[in-house]
Amino acid sequence: GSGVVAATPEQGDVEYLAPISIGGQTMNMDFDSGSSDLWVFNTQLSTASQTGHTNFDPAKSSTFKLIQGASFSISYGDGSGAAGTVGTDTVNIGGATVTSQAIELATAVSSSFVSDTQSNGLVGLAYSKLNTVKPTQQKTFFDNAKSTLAMPVFTADLRQAAVGAYTFGAIDSTRFNGSLTWAAVNTTNGFWQFSSTKFQVGRGSTMNIAGGQAIADTGTTLMLANAAVVNAYYSQVTGAVNNQTVGGVTFPCNAQLPDLAVDVGGTYMATVRGDDINFAPVDAASTTCFGGLQAISSNLQIYGDIMFKSQFVAFNGGNNTIGMAPH
Ligand SMILES: CN(C)c1ccc(C(=O)NN)cc1
């Protein structure tokens, strides 16, 4: 079969939420192609942490089973994290169903998750080798569903301030322009990782970053690239400054932002619209805006939601490739 769910942006496109059913209980979740744990807000959490959230109640699911002695503990690139116990239950995402999916029940979550009340947990969609459950590592929903899906793929159609979709088991060609271009995925680190060494700012010359690699990460809001690329990009933006106070590059909100093309696997130049790189105002008067493209010091670049707003992305778990097309 296949499954389709709406992907709805939070205010400011900070993250994209989609509904899943766990043991008959519907939870709006953050789908994250950069991690591999499915964890939920639930009735085991302190009442303070539960406040404002939809909390999964394992006692109300007739199909929930605890995995004795299992636990998880995950931390994300931004320092946030969650930890707790583990069970299994039936998970249905838009019609795609897994009967014995590992459900990780947080007993502790960091403050940024508690305050993010629209999100009731994460659905990890990276490779299962990154799953944090101990003593027995668990599989992601996609890994479990793959063999029953019409095609071993899931896709992300994320949009700027508009509702898109996550699809499992099918590629809906009405969601993108032209044809998908596919690139090899390096699965060594457990991410949807590919080589990304060539960059082009606007219609300018291309620059090369030897050994550049990137991951496609729906769970990261921005696009984090090599500092030399980021500096070359913003050198073309009048008034762009590195603003330590707000934590990155800002520019006048009326600035003319060039497009940025980044190579994907050496086979495709993915164009990110300049308009999508204007992320959000930092002041009430909307005079100064924060860039959606920011520098990362590691040579593993993180292409987050800013890229997904310009590029439709297909993740093929059958042959470990990633497909992209403008949308
Ligand atoms: C605090 N929250 C909502 C986060 C959600 C996801 C991530 C992340 O790095 N995903 N790849 C970090 C933080």
C-alpha cells in the first residue's frame, strides 16, 4: 500500500508536523529524516512536561506492549533531547501501517520540546543504525513499512507557509516540476548523506569545497553549509552582516537575495530560491531579517527545511538513493 499525510508548517516554518495514529490515538508529530527514533509525549511524563501537548496513553491502547528492560536516550544537534522507556504498537501513517512499531515513551524531554506544544514527538526517518534504543536497537517506521509499501520510498513535499505532504510508498509526480534526478546515498553514518562539493551563488561562478558532504534533514529548520560558501553567498547581499547577538547572518528584509545552487551527488545542482533563504524578521518592524542559510563548522553540511521548500525530495530505501526536483 501507500500512505499520504499533510505536512503543516508551524508558525514561521520552524518545523513541519504531520498526524500519525498510534494504537488508535492520533498524534501530530515532527517527521525527521535526520534521526531514527519515534518518540512521543505521553502520560508517563511529569504533568508539567505534558502541559499543552497531546499525550499518548499506553493504558488506553489495547495493542500496546511494553518491551521489558528497554530504554532510549537521544540528543540532537541543537543540544535538545529526550529519554525514556519503549514499547510496541500499531502505527498508521496516512494508510501505511506497521503492526509492531517501536514507540519510545519519553519520561524526560528538554525544555525546547516542552515549549513546542504543537509537536507531540518525532518520527525518525533516517537509517535504523542511528536508533538509540538499548539493549536491542529498534527499526524506524519506514524500515518496518518498506517491504509492504508499493515502492520502498518516502517523499517530502514541504512548502513555504503552506501545507505540503509526506508520502510513503509512492512518488506523486504532480508535486514537482520535471523529472527527479537521483544521487547515491552514503549510508555509513546512518544519514541520507550525499557528496556536495560544488556551489553556485546566483549566476556567478561555481566554487568547490573538496570532500564536501551533506545530509537531507527535514528535522532541521535552516540550511547549514560550509562557511566559505555562506560567506560567498552573503557577499552578494547588500547589508548582510554576521550578527553574533542574534546568532548568525542577518540582512535588510528588503534585500535582493540570489538563488543558491548546491550539488547533490555530483549529478544534480539543486537550486534553492533566494526568497526561501529569507527566513524571518528579527525585529518587530521587520527591518532586519535572519538568513535561512547559515554556516556550520563541521564538513558535514545539513540541508534542512530551507532546501526542502525549493526541492521535492524522494528517499529510496530500496537502492539507497535520493531523488530531487524543483517544486
Ligand atoms: C527541539 N526540536 C523540536 C528539535 C527537533 C529536531 C531536531 C533535529 O536535529 N532533527 N534532525 C532538533 C531539535
